Amino acid sequence: MTALLEIEDLRVHFPIKSGATFGRVTGHVRAVDGVSIDIRRGETLGLVGESGSGKTTLGRAVLRVVEPTDGRMTLHLDGRDVDIRALDRRGLRRIWRHMQLIFQDPYASLNPRMTVRDIIGESLLVNGIARGADLEARVVDIVRRCGLDAEHLGRYPHAFSGGQRQRISIARALVMRPEFIVCDEPISALDVSIQAQVLNLLKTLQEDLGLTYLFIAHDLAAVAYACDRVAVMYLGQIVELADTRDLYYTPKHPYTEALMSAIPVADPDAALRPVLLPGERPDPSNPPPGCRFHTRCRYADAKCRAEMPTLAPIGEGHRVACHYASVLKLAGAREHADKLANAPASARI
Amino acid sequence: MTAISPTLGRVSGNFQRPDVASQWQLMWWRFKRHRMAVIGLSVLGLLLFISVFAEFIAPYSPLQRSKTYLGGEPMPIHFVDSQGGFHPRPFVYARVNKRDPVTLRLLPAVDQQKMWPIELFVRGDTYKLWGLIESDLHLFGVKEGFVHFFGTDYLGRDQFSRTMYATRVSMSVGIVGVTVSFILGTIIGGIAGYFGGLADLLIMRLIEFIRSIPTLPLWLALSAALPRDWTSLQVYVAITILLALIGWTHLARTVRSKLLALREEEFVIAARLSGCSDARLIGRHLLPSFLSFLIVDLTIAFPEVLLAETSLSFLGLGLREPAESWGVLLYAAQNIRSIAHMPWLLIPGIFVIVAALAFNFIGDGMRDAADPYAK
């Protein structure tokens, strides 16, 4: 598979100002700090991490909704290589036909004062792609593909449920037939039963329309279901990247191990015993030296405190940023689940 | 966007659309429950009607002098005469001039023996409605004698007619002033809020500067800068613009703060990703989201402009005779002698109060109606 989007050493730093107007910049929040990743054509790349790890910022920086501070982003579009960071406003408008965003909150992401028809058709209209009957036909087509009733196009968003609104949001993102979609936690605001529907819808659409997804989420079960590969983010950096199966079953980074141990099991009696990380997530404006994770890692030693590990290959398509990745014996999702299942009854609850 | 393909038109034709009230409808329903606001709206409607048809409603031209009725008191309308007889056509009692036996001054006196019936649609002074249609038709008048509901001033000019003409000028100063403020405030506040950064910084400091100057001295300074030999029309336009130049700051702040809050909303980001231009983003996505707040602000800004014009004219720095505005008319009631002898010269003041109150009530009602959390 060829790369659709190449991200090299992407950084997004937000300045911290003291004072409201004439304040001096006193530091930077390093929301994304040196991320390099390839997104392959037709895949779903999962991006997981705790709150504040920079997932959303990374997703938005790719679309230049948030301006990156540094790095390169190249989109490969039928033979052309587009340098996303070099685009001006006009170029951006053109590239947004090929890359779109699905938002987390289906309530905040739809203009309450526009009908569904206007919301979905707007991009076709303003980009001069279609108008009149052609526009209507395209809107109806995408709406049907997204499982909505074309008769409801004249309604306003408030008349729809959360799941339906998310379908509208998806239809809006897809109506220009983009190749690449950033899904920014598209299901985390939905009911569990609706989550599955939306995940399946995204899968179907991917097959039908040949889409590539960057799937940002924190629900590890959903990520396991939806994604081909998964990248784990911690404090603005990617600590591990692997095929979903490898990452879940043979994690190589202690942080991934901790995440895997926290996947809930559908057994009310099972006492979840996650690998507890001591301490707090460090302040992203003042990250610790050496390995970003060493302050909370139970395997850390002097080398980790001094030297920052690089995201290095460790197996077939498996990359990890840990000095001891090849030495550590870490438990994956299956071991954690087994441990839970085999725990003696007395240890339960 | 309104174009609908024939196929879809058929689909929606079969489909029973549930009755969904639009936002404006909801607002109107809530507004109607606010009694004072509805009264305010009716009063405003009446004032606007007067402004539009001032020449027709006024029985006399504003400059015409009644030489036999100088400083005359208001003439009340009667249906019942002194003998208790009922007259279906209302009338005013005739006035005769009698010489005061002590001062030997000619003073108008009521002659209860003689009635001047008031008639509708009488021919009187000719005028040009809106400067276009020549006519001499007036809403009411008398064929014999004269009628002065609000009395006359010391020159014998009909106070009622002058107040009608003044309503037009004062209302239009208010409306034009508020409109210009609105346009200025939206554009300047829009630039500050939407683009932020240095533009925002400069504009906000400018607004703070303007607002920190005491208003009355600022008006005085600006209106003193107007050449004294300007015609009343030029002064009128200049005063209107002047009031707008100061009045936009409040609106600009509202627009800016709303834009700042809305700019980061997800639906705005989505619209940007859809390829919307800045103009479309503001006009189609941002402005409609806070238009209701703006309208409320406008109705509240209106009395401010109205009162500003009245104050300026009252101080003799705004419009001047022979132009009429409520403030100009009140200027005549400035000294204690006028008020003591001719208290009816204060009648235009009632119009100012009523207009300001009407706008405030409408603003109240609209604010409640636009508040989605109101019960």
C-alpha cells in the first residue's frame, strides 16, 4: 500500500502569553511535538491517547485548521504531491475538497440555523462544484449512503437525534467525495448502541468510496474494531505504532501496556486491575527531559531520564519509542483479559 | 440553494411536513405575550406613521402664523356644548380677542356661543408630500376659524403641526443614526472579532478611547465644529452622522464578543472546511447566530440617539430654527417665563418620553423573546 499522507516531524506549539494584550510569550504548550507518520491509502489509522495528549490537535493540524509550527505534510493525490504546509488560503480551500473532518460533538458541529440540505450542500455550492438539480442529486445520494431519509432534508438539525446528527456530519464531510477523512472522536459523544451503527457506517462508506481514515479515539475497543493500524500518543509524541493486532496483543511500550490493561471487560464481577501509572501527566508546556514517559514508567532508569528514545522499528511494521522495547516482557490485551477470567472468586469484586 | 429538483419536489410534496416554527416565529409568539412591548410597538407604529405622513396629518404648515392667536392655549375638542346638546361632529369653541381692562392687552378668549366644527379631509395649505406629490388635503381642519390642539407658540405657529413635523425629523435622526451606527459597529466589530490580533487590539483601544470621553462635551465640540452658515438640512445630516460616529462603539463591542465566542465553534470550522469565504462565513454562519442580540441592542441604542439629538438641539447646538425637531421645539420652552405662561410648549417633551419608553419596552420584549432560556 502506498502512502496517502506523509507527516514528518510535525510540531504544533501554542504560545503562552502573560497578560491579555501586551503580554510577552512566556512559554509554549507543545501539543504536538515531533510526530512523523505515514497514512496509507485506504487504511484506517487509529490514534489513541489520553486527554490532552495532542490527538485532536494533530488531526486538526493535518487539515491546517490549526496552524502547525514546524514540520512537513505531503498529500499524494493521483500523481501529484501536495505540500500542505505551503498552501495559501486558496490552495487550502482546494485541498479541503480532498480532506475533510468529522467532529466529535454532533450538536456543536451543525449550524442550528441551516437546514440539513443547506448544511450538506454548502461545500458543493461555494466551491462551484454543483448547483441546482445536480447539487440536489448529489446531496440526496450522499444522504442515502449515510442512512438518512432524503425527505428530511428540509429540517433543521434540532429535529434529529445525536446519531442522526452524526450521520449528517458524515454526509457533509463526504459530499465532495474527499479521499481522506480525519474522524475526531466521531463516536465518543454517542450512545453505545449508536456507536456501533456509526462505526459500521464508516466502514461501509470506506469500502464504497475508497476512503482513508485517521481515526482519533480513546475508546480502545472501538479502535480495535475500526482500525487497521494504531498509533499511541503520549504528551504530543507517538510512542508506539503497529498493526492493531500487534499493538493490542504484543505491546512494546510500557504506556501501551497500561492502556491495554485498562480495557473494560463485559463482566460485572470482574475486578479490573489496570497497570496503574503513578503521578500525573506532565505539563505539556514543560515536558520532562529524556523519555517523556519516564516520570510514570515503572521500568525507567537513568538512561530513560537522560536520553529521548526515537520511534524505531522493532518488527514488521511495528515501531516503538522505548530504549528497552526489545528487552521488556509486556502484557497485551489478551493476557490482561485472561488474568481477569482466571482470577479466583475471592479475588473478584 | 432554493432550487429543488423536480424529483425531490415530488417527494417532499407527498411528505407531510410537521409544523415546525421557525426561530422568528417563536420569537414573535413570545414577544406577543409581553404586553408592554406590544403597546410599545403600537406606539412606535403610530410615531412612524406620523413621520411618514406629517404634512397630511398636520392641519397647518409648520411656519404658518396665526396672527390672532399668539401664544394661545391648547383648544380642547368638544362633543357636548355648554347647553348640554350633543354634536356628532366634534367642534372647538371659537376664540375672540378681548382687550384686558387692566393691561389693555389683546387676549384670546373662548366664545362659547360659537362653534367651529372639525372636519375630516379638508383643503388647506398646499404642500408637497415627500417633496413629490403636491396636495392641499389635510387629515382634519376647520372651514371657519382655526384649530390648535396643542396651542400656539409666541409667534402663533401651530404647535400640533410643528410637533408632527418634528416627529419626522427626530425619528429619522434616530433611525438613520442607529442604522449608520449599526453598519459601522458591525463592520468594525466584525473585523476586530473575526480577524483578532493587531486589528482587534487597535480597534478595542480606539473604542475605549471614544467611550472614555464624556459624551456631552464631545457632542458640543463636534457640533461646534459645524459651520454656522450651513442650511438646516446640512446640519441635520451632519448631526445624524455625528451621533452615529459616537454611537457605534457599543454595537461594535457586542459584535466582537459574539464573534470571538462563535469563531471557534465547530460548525464554523466545518463551514471553513467546506470552503466558505470569510464574507460567507460571517454573513451566513456567524451573523445569524447573534442577530437577535443585535436587534435588541439596536432598539436600546435608538432612544440614546433620540435623546442625544434632543439634548443637543435643546442646548441650541444641534438642529436650529426653522427646522423642527422635538429638541428644537423644547428649546423654545427653555426659560421660566415661557413655561409659566405657555406650559403647552412642553408637549413635545411628552413625545420624547413616550418614544424612548416605547423603544425600551420593545427592547425588553425582544430580549425576553430572543432568550432561548426564557419560560
